[in-house]
Amino acid sequence: MRLVQLAGLAGRRVALVEEPVLRLLEGCPSIYDLAWRCLHERVSLKDGVERRKSAQLLDYDPVYRGRSEWRICPSADVPSEPSRCLVSGTGLTHKASARNRDSMHAAAQSITDSTRMYELGMAGGKPAPGQAGVAPEWFYKGCGTVLRAHNEPLTVPAFAEDGGEEPEIAGVYLIDPQGAPRRIGLTAGNEFSDHLLERQNYLYLAASKLRTCAIGPELVVDGDFGLAPGEVSIQRAGAVIWSRAIQTGERAMCHSLANIEHHHFKFEFHRRPGDLHVHFFGADAFSFGDGLRLADGDVMQVRFDGFGRALQNPLSRMPPPPGVITVEPA
């Protein structure tokens, strides 16, 4: 089951993907609202969707291509209170990611900390059911205001040295009234980072995580995260200048999904009732690893089998600010 969030002249709606059309749901301004209502009704999200199907159909193609009065929104958010959405991620979960990171810092040391981190995951990232394994690398992106939708630009701030795609799948979670995390779906994403800054020193990892990131266009309610092959590509002036086959999922990672989720939600602050979490699970490949630097207007595309239509986002470089940011006394 695949869902899309839409915004139109009459407000927000949720739609069920029934290729080649979208079926609008009744009384659902957002997936967040839908999932919260299903919790209180004590029904599954899938049953809640079935109950709310309408007879209203939209042609998916013009919506997807941005040629409709309906605009695709991020595949999960908290429209009324973006601060209730925590956007974060887990790194060094894929061998190719560790290899790319390792190549950035190999000149500094024979065995890098990136390699050590990945090897820790290989040794203890998939514990037996009911047990906690080794903790993965964790990073923070921001609150819901950093999320961008399909077709929306991902911005490179003037202070950043670069901006590049990181094709990933993200888990979307809602914390229920009792403080228990509920996984409401999985979605394709572009986590987006400044790899030139990170290459200077791995301690710049947190700063390299450019805040804007994209998810969508679809949320997969019952997605299979065993193994998800896909493709990432870069288009420049309408032509593909780089592409690479990618894969993610538990069989392609050194951490199990359960272990990633445990280490994210073990913090009490991450289990605050009513909060939404969007958590990236790591990338398998990105163009920077092949020496490509993206230019203004380049279009990044991410697609995973079983996760709906491809996510596309143009890159946009922001103009410099008027000057140094200064802080005045209150």
C-alpha cells in the first residue's frame, strides 16, 4: 500500500496510489493525522485507509510532473507543528558507504575510524531477536521544516563547500499515546550532504549534514526492507551524466532494522507521544564517490524497487548572505 500527500487549492489531502491514478481519502489532511486517528480507533493503518477511500480519482502523471493544481508534499510530516517532527539518520551501515568514507580519510591513518565503525557493525550490528547489538553511527538533520518534497529543490547554503545526493530509504514513525514508537511506513529519500567539508576531517560529519533533505513521493505502508535494489542518477540539462545501481535493506547492511530502531528509540526524548520521526538508514553509493561535483540546476533522482515512483530534486545554490551573522543581547 502506497500513499501520497497532496496540497491543493482546497487544502491538504492524502491519496492512495492506484496506478495510473490517485484515489483521494476522506477526512485526511495528512498521513500523520490519519495514523493518529487509526491509533485511537484501534485499527491498522491499512484498515484505516480502506475505510476512508473516496470515489475521487486524480491522474497521477500530471501531479507527479508538477503540471497539476495538486502539488506533492513530503511523504510524511506534521503540517500543523513541524517542530514535532525529528529528522535524523544512521550512517556507515553499507559497505560502499564505509568504503567511500574511508577513501576520504585514508591518507590520515592506515585503518580509519570509519572502517572501525563499519567493522563494529559487521561484528555486532545484527543481534539475536530481543537483544541489543552494537550502536550505529547517528546524526541529526533537523525538525520537519528541513523536509522537501518530490520536485522541490535541495539547497546548498552559501557557506557550504558542496552539495551532493545520498540515496536512502527512511523509516517513518509515530509515537503513540503510551510513548511506544510505531513504524507507519518506509519512503525513498535523498539525505543530501556537503561531502567536500566532510572530506577535510571526519569530525566535520555533523556539520556536513546540510539541513534540507527530501523524502517521497510515496510512503509505503507495508514495504519490504529485506533487500531493495534501485538506481540513483544525475541529470544535467535534460541528459543523464551519471548513474549507479544501488541497493539497501537489511541484507545489504551491517545493522538489522530492529537494532537501528532500538538505538534510536532507547532515548526517552525520542519517545514523546505525538512526535513523528523520519530516520534515514544509510546510503550505498553517491556521485561524489566517483568524483562528480554537482552544479546548480542538476536534477538528482533516487528510485528503489517496490517504493513507488522515483524521487527527483533539483540542486539550487543559494546566494551569499548580506554579512556575518551577529547575535545581540536580549
